[in-house]
Amino acid sequence: MKKLPLLVAAGLVATASAASARDYIEIVGSSTVYPFTTVVAETFGNKTKFKTPKIESTGTGGGMKLFCSGTGIDTPDITNASRRMKSSEFEDCQKNGVKDIVEVQVGFDGIAIANSKEADQMELTRKDLFLALAKSVPGKTPGELIPNPYQTWQDVNPALPATKIEVLGPPPTSGTRDAFAELAMEGGCKAIPEIAALKKTNGSLYKEVCHSVREDGAYIEAGENDNLIVQKLEKNPKALGVFGFSFLDQNADKVQGSKIDGVELSFDSIADGNYPVSRPLYFYVKSSHVGKIPGIKEFLAEFVTEDAFGEEGYLTEKGLIPMPEENRKSFRQAATELKSLSL
């Protein structure tokens, strides 16, 4: 067999390498932000000459790991997040050469604590949620913490039904789980004076107690697929599920949100700040990939148009709660100018 000249062989390798370069945007991250990004990606693919981005729902924590792993084109260009990037994640990014990161807030979302429409609507407080789902709760002796003994909602609060505590929710890699721990569980901690006092005397123990979820079967990790939780709630009307408002909104014929601290979960109660378990949603962009992967700047431009994330934008139809106009302008500028995040 005849050998190819060295220069010809080198040229073929270079051509193969160029052919292996990606010609589409790759996005990972939050399952909550996933449906919004998917709609923008489809609109972008239809409106422009660029390919529709490939989106994978990995959960916020999983997305951050992939995003921060390096700057090669085998790593994602964008990661979705249902909470703000942690300083530890930012440091991982910096350590791995992911230096210039653009942060864009998409809007707001509420976390639903929902059940089947076949059951009665639950009326819960954040204290109820903490006592039902915490790994450790106050005992009879002042200052004592004991493994959670509560089996039914009535054990937690006599005003609640005597049904078994069974809550389907996201795993620790999920931003929804982080936000639920911070807003609902810790919100409940603050209503218990002896635990609230720990914040000043022993901050790390306070956080451990307030954020640790029981592992005896009362809380069931149901993966990153919120649609799966909705399906399971349909089959089991006695269970509750934890997921983003957008999924509740899209499945309003099947499931209903619980009232939390007397507030009904709705578009308006999240927008006006009354619903206590609500949070901002984000995505993060790797500036170093702009120019290497086609269409990133144009995709960002589509996401931050008024037609997309504005008050009457198409994302509101999917359950996104828009930010005030001033905030939208600020994040539009950050996206357009590729403004680097500093934490």
C-alpha cells in the first residue's frame, strides 16, 4: 500500500479536526430553566441560519460541574441554573481556565409544593414543611435535637390531615432542591426559636439542621425530571411533589399548588413577592466560546428580547415570571456586551 506524503497526511488530519468542531450551541443545567431555554432555542433555530442548540437537563449542580470543567469545545457553552452560581463553583471555573463568565437572570419562578387535583388542597406553613422533612427536629428537652419521628402530617400539625408524609422531590444536584432548602426548610427553621438562635452561636450547625432532609423514605428523590413527579402525583393522590411553578402551570388540569403561609401560588403572588418560596432563574455563558461556536451572541440576543423574557414575552406563556423592566435592561446589557461576572 502506497504511503501518503507527510504534508497530505497532515492536511487530512487538520481537515478531520476541523470537521469535528461543533457547529451548534451546547447547553446543560437546570431542569426548571430547561423548558424556557428549549422554547428560545426552537425560536432561534427557526428565525436564524444557525442550528437549533442542543439542550440537556442535568440539574443545576451537574450543569455547573460540566460547565466549569474547562474551555475546550467538548465542554458546554451555556449552563442553566435555578439559583445563583455559588462562589465555590465560580472558583472551580477559574481554576479550570473558565475565566470570563456572563451571568444572565432570566426571571423568577416559584417552587410548588403540589398534589393531585383528586385530593384536597393542602394549606401548609414553612414550619410544617421543616418539621415534616428535616432530618433532625427539636425534642422534648430544651436544646435537644432528635431524629425526625413524625410519620403523618397530623403529627406535625394537628390541623393537618392524618395522611402519611410522602414528598417526591429533586436530588441534591438540583437547584430546586437548594432553593427549597433555603427558602422553605430554613424559612421553617426561623419559626422555631431554639433553632433560629443557633444562627448566631453556631452557624454551621444551624445550616446543617435547617438544610438536611430526612432519609427514611418520607422524602423520595425523584430525579431531575419534573414531569415524572407530576405523573407520580396523578397515580398517588396522597403524595406531595416539589417542582417549579412552570410545571404546575403547564399541568394545571392534573395538579394543584399548596397554600404556603396562607398565600396561594400564582403568577401574581410570585411577581409581587408575596409567595414565600420563590427564586430567581439564571443562565451562564462561557465568553471564550463566542467566535469558536457559531451563534452564541445571536442566541443570547434572542433570549433577552422583550419578545422572549419581557412582560408580554412568549416565555410568560410557559410560566416564567418576568423581572422588572430595569432589571431586564441591565441583564440585556450584560448579555449584549458579554460582561464578565465577578463573585
